[in-house]
Amino acid sequence: MASTDGKNSNNLTENRRKNRRTDFSYIVLEFVLYPDTSYEIFVGYTLNISDGGMCMFTSASLKTGQELIVKSDEPRFYKKAAVRWIERHDAFFFKVGLEFV
């Protein structure tokens, strides 16, 4: 039975967010670990972004709490971020939640 107060689990989740998210059609970005000791460049594909963070797909195996520098040319973007959560998406990709720091 539908609730008459206009709330459902999706609305409750959206209302708890600090910042409004913007969904993208998989913008490709690059990131490096911070501090960068390996000089390895990784690739990610954005799912959504807000003023406070972003969600992306990547094949890189990251750890919660790890910091990185995320950058993109289109749109112009350069931010330091920390990994807040990680889930296995499929055999190739992880879905990663980042918080900008």
C-alpha cells in the first residue's frame, strides 16, 4: 500500500544527502593516488557528482580511506578526494563513493 505522506525509501535517501547530485553519461576521468608514489594513472567513469563528492566505476582496487587526486579535461575538474565506500560491480569494475576533501 502506498504511503499518503509522499515519502518512500528513495525520497528518504535523497533527503539525507548534503548536496544535490548531478548524473552524467559516464564522463571519463583520470586519478592518481595521494600521495603519489607509483606515478601510475588510473581511469574512472563518473556516475554522478555533487559539491561534496562523486560516485564512479573503476577497475582499480582501492581501499576505504585512501586519498586520491581526480582530474578531467571535459568538464575541467581537479579535486582531492577520499574513498568512503567500495562495492564490486562486476568481474571488471568496482563502484566507488568518493568524498571531496
